Amino acid sequence: MFAATDLTVLSETLYTTRVVHGGMQSMSSIKIATEVKDLLSQMKEHPRETYSDVIDRLVTERATDTHDRSLFHIPLLYVRIRDMIHTLADPIDLSCERDNGDFILYNHEFHLLATAPDLHEALVEITDEFEENWKDYVEQDIHKLSSGAQMFRQKLISLIPEDSSRGDLMP
């Protein structure tokens, strides 16, 4: 059995100074900057945690963190305005992330954001957001808009091709 001096208990986790299951794992040497070593020392969860364990924990946490939040992009090609589908002159690049099983779609340039449990619902929400932006900026009296809002209005209008049937959408 183990002697009491061979065991250390920290935060309800048991650490031992003895080799328990058949020896040490294979190891290699790496060179790291002194500043990095100091940072790793500060990240130790207990004084006897090895640098290898600290690095392994950080890599594992990073892999787990990015596993559910993988980032990819979807081009938004069509939008609905007043029950008419329009093909965009230039697709809007939507960033897509996963967070706790939900899809998060966004585009900062066009003030679009949607969250939904499935991708189809998120895309429907994004097109609804686009239509709201259209109503708020394009269908409003241009003289009531700030100069920044007028620039955003022009950016939205430029997305709908000239040959598209706009009806009375333009003032």
C-alpha cells in the first residue's frame, strides 16, 4: 500500500508521487521561452502539476471549446421583401457558429443576427431580419434618416439588381 507521505489531496482530486500503472509515458524535450514557462507555471492547478499536464489540459480545453463552435460561412443569395423573392446582386456572407446546439448566423455589415436550433430556422430568421432592415431604411422617408442611415439604405438598395421587379420599393 501507499504511505501517507506519498499522497497529496487537492480539490477532491487525488495525486500520488508514486508511479502507479506500469511506468511513465514516453516523454520528449522541447524548448520554450522563459516567459512561456512562467505563464505555464501560473496556470498550474496545483504545485506538482507538470508542464506536460498543463499543456495537455489547455489543448484539451481548446479542442472541446472549438468543437461545438466551429465557424463556417453561408452565402445568402435570396431575400424576401413584401412577399417577393429577390436574388441579391452580391451574396451576403453569413458567418455561422454552433453554441450549445444552436446555430448562430450573423453579418455585421448588414446588421443581421439570428439564433435557432436548426439551420433552416436560422436562415428564415435572417431573411426576416433583412426584410425588417429594408422596411426601416429603404421604405422610410429618406429625409428622416441620419447620414449613416442613408448610407446603409444605399448599401441595401445596391443589393437588389436593377432588372429586379422593385415595384414601389424605391422612393
